[in-house]
Amino acid sequence: MTPQEPGPNQPEETARLRERGFSRILGPVLRRASQPLTLGILMAVVTIVVVFGGVKTLAWMESPDFCARCHTMAPEVSEHAFSAHSKVECSECHIGRGFRGFAIAKIGGLRQATKLLLGTYANPIPPAADVMPSANDICLKCHDPAGQVADALITQTHYLEDEGNTEQRVALVLRQSGDGDTAAGIHWHVLSKVEYIPRDEHASVIDLIQVERSDGTQDEYIAESLVEISEQAGQTATELRANGEPRLMTCYDCHNRVGHAEPVAGKAVDQAMMVHAIDPSIPWVKKNAMEIVADGLVSEDDLLGELRELTADYHRDYAYLFVGESPSLGRSLGSISSLGVQFIEARLAEQGDVYPDYLGHTDSSGCFRCHDGGHYKLDEGRLSDEPIPSACSTCHTFPTTGESAPGVMLGPPPLTHSNRLWVFDHKTDALEGGERANCGECHSQTYCQNCHESGAELVNHDNMFFDHGAVIRETTTESCTYCHQKPSCERCHSDEELKDYPSQSSGGGP
């Protein structure tokens, strides 16, 4: 037998030799590992690796990066980056306190993941406000409405869609919290006990509101549209209470999109221009950005095509923007592109229809779900003629708009606000007594000009009070929405399409 030819017993010999080799190597290690000190060190290392890795994994699972792994969450993650809570982790708002809150959130996440894998999730995905932890557990960790008693001066910047992107300043005083007894200040709604019965699960329409005051008295208001005969209002309210579940008004009823605000093209572009992410010195940049962002694009390829055309137009008409090494135009086009992607994602998720933002009343029904002049007080089972108070001054002063806006607080409204024609007559009242000698005490010059340029200066005010639509049409060509918000007009004109809202160049308010 040659040395190259294996013998019949050679594999067994080889195996025994390997075992002896492993024993020589591992034997000392195992003997040392069996000693208490070494064993303790090994267990500590394993524990640290497991615990540290687990903690890091849990932390990652609570971050926007993890949430973005589901394609259905892309719009929410994108909007979160633009929100006032962009530095707040998802878990801070979506997971309740303690282990119970953590367990509920993770079990819910497993259900969502299963639906995503099986393709059985609803499309569009319904809002999750009904499964959010209590506002007292979430919002009040950082915010205290009762402590926000001071009025706040709010100023914003708006740019017109002209060649120079004319800057307009908008200012108003926000009344935050009253004393809990008088209905003054926005946060009065959550500092008092206010319950309501909505028509749908997302409270887009509210049918019945009950307010309980600190002295124990209660007021109840019902939607006028539900009552045909005044004497039957009480019976209708009883039926609503029997068939509906009253909800206690909380922070969520107004701040329902505070972490994922519905994108609004005009506001988003103005914000980018205000911080010079989009350079306001570039001619027509506001108009061009609006045409791209609000154009209804549904794919990034279309967006890229629009940006290429815009770049070519600037190269043809404003070649000086390409001279030198100024990155202004490129940076601005990049910001427009980012906004375009955000709005494409929002459209694909049907954000505007599915996730309305109830904060305020300029972009959705918001406050007007109750303060629409169409909810009337119940008086011994009958419908009275007293609606829910809807005075603008309850929550804020009238906005002033112009190239410069007041940088100081405005005083309280005069007592003559009780006169429904005060908006026309107050200049006479203001001059009486000599305490206020000019309009500038309350208004900026441009604010006065906005009203006068609408044609209202030439209107017969007494006639206008009863038939102002006809009188305005005889005097001026301005649209109704020059002075009124869309929800106000739609109370009577719900079947008509108000194509002229909003006007991008009227300069009339935020």
C-alpha cells in the first residue's frame, strides 16, 4: 500500500486525532470558565449585549425612521418633519404611560403589521385619534393650558405672487385662556366641561353641545338643521343623547393634526421663503413654486419635468441668476422639489379629505363646526334664538395685514361691539371723547386700505346690513371671499362652487 492510499481504519484515526486536538484547546478554556469569577464575567457580558441590544432596538422601534419602514406611513413621517413636534419621538405621543400603554401600542403595531403583510388594511387608512392615549397623559406632559393666561402676539409672513414677491406681514393677538368661568380665550374650551355629540366618528359635524359652568348651571345647543319645529327641539336632543355617546372636549378636538399637520401649499411656500430656503429675491418664485407644489402632481417624474422647465425658463428670462457661484437658485429649486414630494405623498394618501386639520378655521371647518351661527340654545325644550357665541374677539383680534404690521398688543374691543353695525360706525365712536384720535391706534394703514379698496367705503351701510350682497355687487367687483371665510359663505351657499377662494393677491388676512 502506497503512502497516498488510505487504509481502512484511517478515517477513524483522523477523527480521534481531531478530538484530542479540540480537547487540548478547549479543555483549559472550559476548566477556567467553570470557575465562579470567569463564569460571572461571561454572564455579565452576555447580559449587557442582550439588554443593550434590546434597549437600542426598542428605541429604534419608537423613532420616525422605524415608522417610515411601512410605505403607508410615508406622508405622516414627511409631515412630522415639518411640524412643531419634529423633535419629538413618535412614542412620546402614541404610547401611553407605563407598561400597559407600551403593551397596548405594541399589540396594535403587530395587528397593523399583519394587515400590511396580508394587504387587508383600509385604504386610505382612517385617522387614529380614537385610539390615541388620553390627552391628559400626553399633551399635559409638556403643555399647561391653564398657565397660558397671557395674550400672545402672532405675526406671520405672506408673499404675493408678483415679480418681486412682495412681502406682507400678518399680525393678530391670540387670546389663550380665560378664567374658566367666562367664555374668553381659546383654551376655555378644555378648562371648562364641554361635551358634544358628533354626527360621525371623526367629529366633522357636531349635532349637540353641552356646557357645564362652575356654578353647576348648564347650557345646551343643538344644530338648527336637525330641528323643523321649535317645540320639538328638546325631543330631538333626547334622541341624540340616547343614540350617541357624548365626548368630553379635549386638546385633540382642535389639535388633531398637530404632529402631522395637513400640508397647505400657500403656507408651506411662505414658510420656506421666510427662512430663505426659497430665496424671495428670485423673480416670480412664489408664483412658480405655487404652480408646482399645488399643481396636483402625482409622480416624482412629473415633478422633475416641471423643475427642468422652470430652470430653463429662468435661464432664458433671468440669465443673471446663473452668473457666478451663487447657490441661491439651486437651493431654492431643491426646496421646491422637497415640498413637491411632500405634497405628492399627501395626495396619494388622500390627506385633505381623510385627515382634515381642525385647528382654526381658515383651511377647514375647524371652529365653525360649533361656532357657525347654526347651533342654537335649548330653552325648556324649545329652540331659542340665541346661537353659540361666535364673536371673533373671543379668541383673537382682527388680523392686520400689510407691508408692516403692528409689533405691539392691541387693546380690548370697545363696548360698541354689541352694535351689529359697529364695523361701519365705529370710526365715529372712536373719535368721540378724544381718546382715540386716529385709526392707527388699532389698525395698520394697509389694513384700512384693504377695506376701502374693496368698495365698502361707498356702500350704504344700513342697506348693506340687510342686503349687503346686492349692494356690494352694485358697488364693486370684489368677490364675497375678499371679506368672508369660505365656511361662512358655505353656510348658505353649500351647493355653489366658490371658485374665487382663496384670492392669492387680495392681501386680506392669514
